[in-house]
Amino acid sequence: MLRSVILAAARSSKIERLVGTAPVSRSLVRRYVAGETTAEAVATTRALADDGLLATLDYLGEDTVVVEQADATRDEYLNLLAALKGEGLSKAAEVSVKLSALGQRIDPELAYDRAREICTAAADAGTTVTVDMEDHTVTDSTLEIVQRLRAEFELTGAVLQAYLRRTEDDCKSHAVPSSRIRLCKGAYKEPESVAYQKSLDVDRSYVRCINALMAGDGYPMLATHDPRLIEIGIDRARWYDRDKDSFEFQMLYGIRTSEQLRLAAEGYRMRVYVPYGDQWYGYLMRRMAERPANLAVFLRSLWTKS
């Protein structure tokens, strides 16, 4: 129930205004968000690379219904990719893109055109793009756009969410040569008709999806902070005789940092999901929903004087 309340709050403009004007501790936001500017995102990428960690960078924003804002999001990604290339960080970082931030809800074709421009810039920089997944209403549209992008940029990644009932089948059909699939649990409020509601059912689905991806010919990207699922991922990789460079783990910036470093030190590819920008509210609320224990820390900070 708490998770549902938090996710509802993530969509509330009134609560967003309250949080945005409260004396929220800067250090709390910085724990999860790597600044607001391109320069701060690049500096964070450099620091992660120095620790042996990979990065995927997400310019925060979604559900764009204004063409000009979608264009501004595209332009920021182009600037970011140019900066990563200029700093020699292309091998250490890719970018994550939400199609709704590129105008998917206005016109999927416009979102595809902008995503293609970003993929072109990524290829020029020597890196690639992973297309984020959002709520279930855009799953088919998102996967269709990814397939179109992969026809030209074969390493374009996609995200599948284990809490959706369809995802095990999606994992099997998308685990093809050159594919890159990020498997996460899912962070949107979904109806029972399309998504598992109990955490145990979601975990079981995640394990089935790990098996489907590891058995396939693609490159699995296991996005989880759950120690049990990490160990299962390692075990399944061994079972399917996979080398450590044939898959990777992913975790969010600011969460389980010591575990990120441990996995990297053991020779696993460990990629950190690094969000940046000033549209941090929705992202932060979904992080609270994924791990409600974070909510106590967040609420205490609302009343702390800056």
C-alpha cells in the first residue's frame, strides 16, 4: 500500500510543488542525482570510470507533450554525447533515453526520429543508447521503435520489466545476437491484469527472465540491487557457460555503492545508472517506491533547515 501511495504522489503536481519548495537537503538529492548540468554528469562519469565502473546517463524528464521540450531533450543528449567523446569517456558510458521525453505521446514517429538522431550521435561518439521502458501502455510502441533503431544501430538496448506478465516471453524473443536487454523489476503502478502485484511473484518472474536471457544469444544487463538476484545471476551465467564480459550488472547511482565496487573488483562489468537534470522529482519518488525504507530519510529532510 505504501508503494502505491508513493507512486500516486509522484504524479501529484501539488505534492511536487510542496517538495520542490521545502528545505530539502541538497545532499539527499545529490545522493541519487548527479547534478543538473552536462558538466556535472560528465564529471560523475569520470569519477565512476576511475573506480572501474561503467555508466549509463539519463537526462531526467518524461511525458513530454510539447514539441519544443522534446527537441530540447534531444539537443541535451547530443551535447552530452559530444562532451563524452571530447573527454574520452565513450568507452565508459552510454546513454539511456525515455521515448516519452522525446514526444512519444505526441507522435511515436517524432520520438523515433529524435531517438535516431541520438543513436547517430552515439555511434559517432563510439558508444550506444539504451531505450528506457515506461508504463505498460507504451510497451509495444517502445519495442517497435527499438527494433527499427536496431536495424541501423544494432547495439541499441531495450529495457524489459519483470513485473509485467508478458516479460518472460519478451525476453525469449528479444535475446537474439547483438541485442542488449536491461532487465529490471519495474517502477510504475500497473493493474493486476498486466502485472504481478506481490514482490515474491515479481522476484520469481525476474529469475525466469534471467534464465531466458542467459540462455539466449544477446547481452543481458541485470538491473537489480537484490543480493539474492545478483547471486542467482552469477550462478545462471556459470550454468550457461558465459564469460564475465558477456553480461553486466546495473545499479542506480547512490545505492549500494560498496556492492558496485565489489562486483567490479571481482571482474564483473558493473554499470551505474546516472540521472541528471532539474526534473528530479518523479525519478526520486519512484526510487522511494522501489525501496520504501528510503522514504523515512526523505521525509526527515523535508523539515531540515538548509
